[in-house]
Amino acid sequence: MNRVFRGLHEQRRAVLAALAVAVAVGAWQALRMPAAILPEVTFPRIKVIADSGERPGEEMLRAVTRPLEASLRRVPGLREMRSTTSRGSVEINLDCEWGTDMDLALQRVQARMDAARGLLPEGTTIEAQLMNPVLFPVLGVSLTSRTRSLAELRDLAVMRLEPEMARLPGVAQVVIQGGDRLEARVTLDPAALEGRGLDAAAVADAIRGSDALETVGLLEANRELYLGIADARPANLDALATVPVPVEGAPAVTVGQLGTVTLASAPQFTRYAAHARDAVLINLMRQPSASTLGVSTAAHRWLAQHRGLIPDDVTVETFYDQADLVRASVDSVRDSLLFGALMAVIIVLLFLGRLDRLGLAGAMVLPGSIGLTLLGLALTHQSLNLMTLGGIAAAVGLVLDDAIVVVEHFDHALREGAGVAAVAATMADLFPSLLGSSLCTLAIFIPFMFLGGVTGAFFRVLALAMSLMLASSLALCLTVLPRFARGGGRRAAKAPRGPDRFARLLGYASRHAWVAIVPPLLLVIAIPVLQAGVGSGFLPEMDEGNLIMDYITPPGTSVAETDRMLRQIEAQLDSTREIVAWSRRTGDQLGFFITEPNIGDYVLRLTAGRRRPADEIADELRARIAASQPAIAVEFGQLIEDVIGDLTTAPQPIEVRLFGEDPRVLEARARDAATLLEKVRGVVDVKSGVVVSGPNIAVVPGVLARRAGLGAEELARAVAPYVQGVEA
């Protein structure tokens, strides 16, 4: 090894130049690397959602869920299938083995979906999505106004903001939620219809026929080429009122003679709110290779620069921003870097009694190791996320330990008179111990890179970051620090008295064997006691600055009644000083899910630098909501655990499954089990898993209807216009 280190010493300028370039490239790559909360992991899970209108749950189970399950079960590599059926929609989760080619699996699922379309009711739509973090929005903005209608706010979001924000770098999709959709509504007069022998379906057919655009061909004239079209579309409400409706045995009548034509809001069974008033929500989805920080920064900059596009009476507020947590993680690594470098200087000064360029070089090993680690992460196509940044921060102490050991060793050699010629020999003596220490530490983290499942998906990148940090530290200690040992003996330093005290302590311990045996033995005995008092979880407890509050009102509750009950909860939210912004979805959720009108969620944005942690705020809100609205069941979570739960097979930390043949017995047992689990110490939120869609109103053909030849289809045709109208 002497010859190797002598060669490194002779080529020290080239080595230093190469390492400096590598560190600089790593720092440059860090500015270009995508930043996100979670690693870029595609979970072995595909979610399929089918929508079939307003069918009852039992009919959906028979006509949609069963045929889809039978077809999807033939997908190769499928490990488990789970479905949730409600009125008009079904959600099917397909779980595969880790390591499956999920792009190929998605293609196979889509092929089986196409094969099953012919077996499903007409008009059924099916969509399949891979489960990965880009399914969830990275930024949420609300639009509210005291003077403008929800239709105007939606037009502002759809016509002005969405096209512009969709062009921002890294934005994959802009999802607009909320607002009123205006429609031309024809309210028919039953007496006018009956007097002419018409029904609502006949008027709807006439309107559909008038809304036609046909091409008649190309016409060359006047030295120009014209496209001939036949356009019967009504240009406005007055034109719609003049559309003729055929009457058997009589002249046609106009739509205006049969009723009134107005502009009205389309019926909807979802609600969206922000800060105690109805709102339009704008959600930005990022591309898989894009940076969360980049998307957030670009969106906020665009909103600030284009404020003129938004009327003054419209309030724009950010209620959700994933970049906050990423920025906090980056700031934590920066603080660790600065604090670690400062501590290295202080330790060298206190324990070695000197601070020259060798000691300062030891402090510079930390930023150099971070730069090389960032370069390694970029070459392995990783992103800056909680796991990679956490690995860098956790390895700071290990990196400084290597640097301080080398600095101390050279300091000892220089005090004994070693000159420049002895640098290679000194490093050769230290190399086996330094390499062995680093390999022992690396041996702990390398097995994490081969973990499977959800644990491996997250902790592989953590272990990779820590391993890169340790390997970079070893390389810098072996190549850079010896360069700064030159001339270290020109001014001898007085050996500090600290080592003498340490030597006396070692001597006492070597003479008394119990010092080396009793303390470790006591710690081993205390392991069971200590383990019983330590909680467990997938990720460490942390305050993310956001809370997700899911809620469920009693099954069958109307949207209007749910909205009324939630207004009482929102008064509690507004009175909580730590909540600076919130948004609410009713009948919808963040992500790719089916949602009943009595189910939804809140996103609560908390203040920075507050005294109370997020869990304490959640406990207080849970108690206040239970006291004011006991009929509403709420569940609190934080952003990362909520996203991970939605991406993985089991969205809850603990899941109990019941199997049986009779659905009614299963529902009863599930409720009983939920009641028992609520009494378990430490459990705060329990869901029974029973999906109740609400009541139905059945119109059954009677004896007279059967005699007249009226079946369910004819009755539905006659009754539907009085219930929800006919879409023309």
C-alpha cells in the first residue's frame, strides 16, 4: 500500500482536480435532480374503476363487478383482487408480486377490460391506473369570491388558468374540481304535452336532432375553396326555443310552446369548499420525472406574475403544497452540513489543541462527501426525497468520524517528527483500520438494498444514500486529507491533556473486569423492558405541516344535509389558530377513488413554527367534532402516511378481514368487530369497511300497467323526466 499512497501523493494535483470536478458535478446535478416526497416507486398494484350511471349496488355487483372480476382474474401474475361496489360504480384493486413488470401488467389488464366491455351494461366506462406517487396532486389552489357565482369561478379556472398552468414545466395535468356547470334547461308544461299527445322523451329526441352538424363537401368558387356544412345547432336560448317538435296528425310545435327555456346549473352531487364558502379547486399533477419543487415554484411564480388574469374580487389561496415538506428536508440537510462542519472544527480544536489547514480539510470532507453522493444518486436515476435526504443527514456523523480519525492520526505522526516523506507510510498504516471500519458499517446497510416489498421500495434508496456517503468519505479521507498533511510538522503543537485522562480511564477499566461486563449485561437485560415501551410503525413520527381529515356522514345522507353538517365542523376549523388554510371535498377525494356523496375529506394546512404538534391538534379537533356533530365519523392522518396507505394494499395500519357467504351476516359481524376494536388501547379511528349506498325508491309495474303492456323500461321512460330530467 506504500507504493499506492506514494503514487497518489505524487499525483495529488490530478487527484484533487478530479475530486473537485466530481463534487462540482454532483452539486450541479443536485440542482437538476427531481425532488419529491417519496421515491419514484411504482407499486405492484393496479386500480380499475368502472362507472355505470345510477344503478343500485346489487345490480352493479351482478352486472358489472362479477363480469369484470371474472375477466381480470385471467391476468398473469395476479396475486390478489379486491373490489368495492357502490351505486353506479365499482373499484377493483389488483395486486401483483413485487418485481412484476407493471407496464406490461397494465397492458394485460386493459386487454382484459376490453374483452369484458361487451358483457357490461351500455354506457359503462372503465379506467385503469398504475398506483404511484404521481397519481396525487403536488399543489392545490382554491378560488373563492364573495361576489361571483361558482359558474363564473369555474369558467375562470377552465378557460383561463387551466390552459396556462398546464404549460408549466413538469405539470402533467391540471384537475379542476367544483364550480357550477351551466346548461340550457327546458322545463316542460305537462298540460301542453298531454294536449298534443307528446312526452318529454319526444321533445328530447327533437332537440337531439336539431343539434346536428353535417358536411356537404368542398366547393371551389371565387378562386377560393369552401367547406360546405349543414348546421342546425341552436345558437342561443332563443334559437333553442324555436326548435320544432313533430306532432302526429298536426302541425309541429316549438319547444317554447311546450315550456320555458332557461340557463341553469346542472345537477351535481359533489361539493367543494375553502374557508367557509363554496370554492373551485385547482390541483396540479406532476410528470413522473418532474420535480415537486420545480412545479410548486413555477406555479407560484406564474400566479404572482399573472395576477392580472384573475379578477380582484377572487381570492386565490394555496391549501396544499407537497413542496413544503421537501423544502423542510432540504433545509434539514443544509443545517446538518453546516452544523457538522462547525462541530468538526470545534472537535479538532478541543481535542487536538490546534486548528491548521489539516483540521479545516477534515471539516471539508463533509460537503465533499455530500457532493459525491449527489453525483451517485443522479447516476442511479434517483430523486431528492425524504429517504435520500434522510440518508444523507443520518450519515453526517459517520462521515465526520472518518475525517476526525484521519486528522488525529496525522496530528500524532506529525508531533513525533514525521515529515512529508512519511505521509504515504502513515496513510498505509492507517488504511487497513479505516477500510475495515468503513466496510463494517457498509455491511449493515448493503442488505437493505436487497429488501423486497414496501419496506424495500423505500429503504433501498435510504441505504443507497448512506452507503454512497460512507464510500465518498472513505475516498476523500484516503486521497484529500494526506495532501493537507504536508508541512504539518513545521510548528509543533503541544499535546492536549485529554488523552492522558482517557488513558487513565482505560487503565482503570482494564484492571477491573466488571467495568467491561456489567454495563453491557445490564443493557441486555433491559432490552425486553425497553422494547415494550417503544411503539412501532413503518415511518418515524414527524410533523408534516398538513393534516388529512376523512369524514363519513350516515349512509344515505343527501349532499345538502351533509353540507349543512360540515358547516358546523368548518366553524371549528376556522377557530383553530394553527390552521391557516383548508379545502373540502364532498362526494370526492384526493386521488383515484370512488366516493359516495356522504364521504369526503379535508386538507388542513398548518402554520409553520407553531408550538402544538399536528397530532395534538388532531386530537383536539376529534374531540370537538364528536361533541358538536356525533353523527359524523372522522379519521385524521398526515400526508405521507395517507399517500402510502392509498398506494399500498392496506390503507390502514392494521386491517382485519372477515370472510363469509351471507353479506348480511358479514356486515353485522364487521360492525361488531369494529365496536370491539374501538376499545383497544391506542386505537383512535376504526372503519367497519361496510359500504352502505343508501335507500332506494322502487317503481314497480302494477296489474293495470302489465295489462297495458308497460314494463320497467316504459315506466322508467315516463318517470325519469320528473325525477332528474332527460339529457338531450
